[in-house]
Amino acid sequence: MPGSRLGSVLLLAAISTAKYIVPGGRWHDTEGNLINAHAGGITVVDSKFWWFGEYKVEGQEEGGGVSVYSSEDLATWTSHGFALEAIEGHPYIAPNHIIQRPKVVYSEETGKYNMWWHADNSTYGWLLQGLATSDKIQGPYTFVSATSPLGNWSQDFGIFTDYKDGKSYSLYSNGDRREGRDVYLTSYNSTLTGLDKVIHRFDKYDLEAPTIIQTENSYYALMSHKTGYRPNNVVAFRADSLSGPWSQPFIVSPLNTRTYNSQSGFSLRISGTKKMTYLYIGDQWDSNSLWESRYIWLPIEIDDNKRSLSVQWHDVYDLDVKSGQVTPISGKTYYASDAQVSGNAFKQEANFASSNLIVTGIYGNDSTVSFSGVQGTGKPQWVSFYYQNTDDMGFGDQPGGTPDRIGGTWQLRRISWVRVNGGEKVESLYQRDTHKGIILSTPLLLNLKEGSENTITVGGLHNGFDVKGADLDRIVVYPPEK
Ligand SMILES: *[C@@H]1O[C@H](CO)[C@@H](O)[C@H](O)[C@H]1NC(C)=O
Ligand SMILES: *[C@@H]1O[C@H](CO)[C@@H](O)[C@H](O)[C@H]1NC(C)=O
Ligand SMILES: *[C@@H]1O[C@H](CO)[C@@H](O)[C@H](O)[C@H]1NC(C)=O
Ligand SMILES: *[C@@H]1O[C@H](CO)[C@@H](O)[C@H](O)[C@H]1NC(C)=O
């Protein structure tokens, strides 16, 4: 049964989670470095999670190789360096190539781990699938080939393994050309080193970034629209069987949140002792600085009777991978309507905001907003900033689109500075664009002193274009991790 060890996440080693999952936060590994594994996939081996993703740094946004991390709780991650390194001058995995959306599956038949990814040149002219193998899950992986799946094109890439029979499938969009614009679901042969046959084609929906979630009775295929690195409304299709018939696509999150500013890419089924939990593993891309992109992981609610699925937002939550339970953490809210403004910042009527008022005009160092009387514990605490940033001009799900007609350039995020108690330390808060009237949140880990005398001040930092901060509705201060 190929790949059966990896089919589902069962009876994981008991460790009670002390670390929260904070979508959109800066996630650090156990050595204190930022986790650098974009558009990733997670493989489960002997109760351990292995996260493979694209390594991106400033100046090497593509072709940087594949990094790998391991965890027992999905929150505490240990780096194992590169699973696949780019090789200067290599015909397929040189640093000037595209090495995207890596996924790893184990073949019982060969006893090897197979890494597959979208292999391309920098102008997306090849549209191939790369294969590298290793005897060990963490690698290093050795390049084997880069091929066209059954002779066709392949762009955004995913792998799905059916937990019932252990069979694995390749999922890929076939690019943006007119003859493409489909998503394929194709079975692997038993060594997981080649493809067998097309099981289904999602014909002409023009979607990408596919992943499949399996419940006891259904398969749900999630995909995003094609708006480059701008997020859009991810959709899902449902079917009883992988070969279909598949349902019409439907939107999986509140409209105009654009899937909480994220793109789909992977999902995980966690079969806990108390609950089955489905996890959405998405990317919050930052096209103005791709290496600053973050991860949006959220629980997915599925009701098979209603044939519905929705991705649920939580600022901060605890996921117990053993029981499968998700516990949202509650925090204390401080409203911008009660905050002090300085300079040209002011409170403006906004019927979609918490108190019908939102603070706008936050700019540079002189036009700021301060929340005072904030309760702290003396330990690092996550603070979520609820904001609106309308720079996008309200783009939709269509490919192309025109940039901000005021500035003429996509300004996909503003950056605010945040200071605690007037201190020297300046935290940078990245605030992705939103639709008008849509309030989303983004978190920072802050050090508040013990007691209720803390002041959190927010101003504007340079985002490459201007020093505007996003409009602020409220902040929520969460208790520290245990
Ligand atoms: C990528 O490959 C295509 C197809 O072979 C080719 O036309 C294009 O010039 C290549 N791009 C680069 C940057 O080499
Ligand atoms: C290859 O792509 C063409 C054009 O979309 C399609 O007609 C054909 O069925 C595909 N074949 C396979 C095996 O994917
Ligand atoms: C699977 O396909 C690959 C690539 O074509 C081939 O090398 C391998 O032998 C195949 N495995 C089986 C079991 O047919
Ligand atoms: C605001 O102050 C910071 C230092 O805290 C400085 O780096 C930055 O240039 C200032 N920005 C403006 C617009 O004056």
C-alpha cells in the first residue's frame, strides 16, 4: 500500500501544546530564526510533522531551494536546513530557476521518500514537475528528473494521499495559456515516481494552488483564483469520489476577506482522540517583499450533511494534535474609539467599525494613535491589530487587474511602527490591503510590563512608497503562552 504511513495523522505522541498558532505572525524556529518554508507541504512520519517549503531571502526570492522543519505539535519547529539545495549551473535546480510548492511522499515499494515540486525556468516556460529522492525524510534529496506530467504542462503543484487506501495523487494547474487554465488530478504509479492516469480535470475554471481535504464521506478540493501574489477568494469543490462528479465551486471564507488575505496550498487532516480537525495551510504572500510572506494556518469546519466547508478565523489558538481539539484563546480588547490620537490622525465615522469610528490618518512619527491602560503580564504576549487598508482599490478574483490608480503601483501592504511604553524598540507591523469596509487583523509579539499601565503607540513606517499606517479599529491583547 504505497504511502500508507503518511495517509493520516493518527495517535500522535502525547505532548501537551504550550505554544499557540498565530496566523500571520512572525513564526520562529527553536533557534530563534524566522521559519522560511513558503508554499509548503507537511508530511507525517511516525507521529512527527515534517514541513517542506520554499526558501526565500531578499535577492533570492525564487530558486532558493527547499527547507525542512520538524515538529511534534505543529507549533514548535526545529530547522533541519535544506532538504533540497539549489545547485549553481544545474539544468533544473539552479538558483535562477523556479523550485516551487514542494511536497514529499513515502513509497513503501522503494523505501524512499519522493519530493515533487513545480520545476520551471524563471519565465515559467517549462511547466514541469521535479522529482528528487532520499532515504531519509529530512534529506538531503537527490535530483532525479523534471518531466511533463503525461506530456502536459504543470504549474502550481500539490499532492493528495487518500487515507483510506494510501494512494497518492498529483494535483496541478496547467498554466495560464489559453489551452491551459485547468487543474488536473492524476494518480501516481505504485513507486510514486511517475504518473498513471488522469482521474479528473477541473476544466477551464482557471484556478491554481490546489489541495484536497478528505472526510469520511467526501473529498473537498480547495483552489485559489489566479491573481498572482495578491490574495483572493479561495473556492472549494465537493465530491463523493475523486473521479467525480464534482460540485460547483463555492467560496470558503467571508466574502471580501480574500480568505483572510491568504492563498490555499496545503491542508492537513488531524485524526485526534476526541475530534477530527482539518487544517488549512495557506500563504500570506507579500509581493513587495516576498521573503516577508507569512503563513495562515486555520481550522476548517466541514459539515458533510450540508456539504459545506468554511475556513474559520482565530487570531490565536491552541491546537492539541493528540486530541485534535482547537481552543481559540480569548484576549482583552481595547478600542481605537477610546484611544488618544496625535498630529493629523483622527477618528472618522465608519459604520462597519467596532464603535462606528475608526482611526485614520496615521502617518509617520507625528500622526499616531495610543492605547493606554493596557493590561500586561511581563511575559511576551501576542497582540492583534484590527485594521483596514484600502490601497488595493478593491480588486477581485480576476487575473490581471490594474494597480492602485492613485499611486500607479501595487502597494500591497502598509507598514506601521508599534512602540510599547514609549520605548526604544520599534516593531514593524505589516498590514496587507483589504477591501473597503473589511477589517482584518495582524499580530505582533510584544513585551508589556506587568500591570495595567502599558501604552501601545502606533505610527507609520515607510512601505517603499509612503509612511502611511493602516486605519485602526481595535487591538486585542492575548495571554502569554504557557
Ligand atoms: C524558459 O523556457 C522557455 C521554453 O523553453 C523559453 O522560451 C524561455 O526563453 C525560457 N526562459 C528563460 C529565461 O530562459
Ligand atoms: C493534455 O492536454 C490537452 C489539452 O488541454 C488535453 O486535451 C489532454 O487530454 C491532456 N492529456 C493528458 C494525458 O493530460
Ligand atoms: C513509475 O513511473 C516512473 C516514471 O515513468 C518509472 O520510472 C517507474 O518504473 C514507474 N513505476 C512502476 C511501478 O511502474
Ligand atoms: C520615525 O522615527 C524612526 C525612528 O524611530 C525613524 O527611523 C524614521 O525615519 C522616522 N520616520 C519619519 C517619517 O520621520
